[in-house]
Amino acid sequence: MDTKDVITGSLIDVVKSPVTRICLFLAVAINFLCSVVYYGISLNVVNLQTNLYLSVFLNGVAEMPAFTITAVLLDKFGRKPLAIGTQWFSGIFCLMGSLVMIHGEWKVARMVCGILGIFGMAGTYNLLFIYMAELFPTVVRNAALGCGAQAAQMGAILAPLVVVLGGGFPFAVFAVCAILGGILAFYLPETLNPPLYDTMAGMEGGESV
């Protein structure tokens, strides 16, 4: 019976533990915010007043090097700095996008801001899959990842509602979400070098050392 208690866990255990509770809340919030930006920028091409097909194509192309660069830098700079940096990178260009939207003749600048914005957020999305898995012990990892995925879906639902407002407002919302996500990532632990734990007890014991 004792063995069974050690090797099993649930989402309730994640919330009860002071070690994992804050990580879960932060991870859920970051997934939600990133999803709003990621899907929102993709949908916001309708507001850019540029060639729709070209904008969608370039946004898709921008994601490929983002995935590659993130994978290469992940073990060099760590999860936390990249999570912060990629979100702020996206947030800065989204903020610039909200400013250039007021100039009718700056169509190319809008498209570039959108491309660079989704470039940064695609990098965040790529590393979040690894980062979240390393934040939680094996027995509750699936439950925690499920919460993060559900939060991301909620963000995807909200994104079109932001886009339909039009003008520079969507870019401004995306900038706030990306910058706030980067701030929240400051409070997550770095998982590059610490060991991965199998049980809640093991993680609590390891973190308390």
C-alpha cells in the first residue's frame, strides 16, 4: 500500500504541494497568454491590409527557423532565459505593430512586425513542451501537461475575439500578453541541470535540499 502511495499522484497532489503548485499556476497562465498571441497573430493578418496569402505564407515560414533556433539554444542558455527572451521579443514587435497600425501607408512594416512577433512566440511554444514536462515529477506530469494544454485551448478561443476588434488594438493586446508571460516566467525555476524526479516526495525532498 505504501508503495502504491509513492508511485501514484494526481492533479490534487500538484495543487497541494507548495513546490509544484506555483509552477502549475504559472505554467497555466503562460500557456494561456502564449496561445492568445500565437493564434492571434496568425489570425490578425486580416487586419494588416496586405496580401493575405503572402502574409499567411510568411508567418508559416517564420515558425520553422524559430523551432530550430530554440532547439539549438535550449541546452546552451537554459529554459527560463529563453522563455523570457522569446516572449519579450514577440511582445516588443507586437507593441511596434500596434503603433504602426495607425499609419495607413506602413503596410510592409505591419507585416514585418507580425512575422517577427510570431517568430518569437513560436519559439516559446516549442520550448514550453519541454519546459513544462521538466517542471513536474513523472507521476503527475500528464495531469499538469493536460492543464497547460487546456489553458492553451482557452487562449486559442479568445484570440479570434481580440482580432475582430481590428485596428491596432489586437497587436496591443498581444504585446501585453507576451510581456506579461515573460514576467511570469521569471518566477519559474530553471530545469536545465536539476534532475527529473519520478515522485512528488522525491521532488519535494530534492527541492528542499
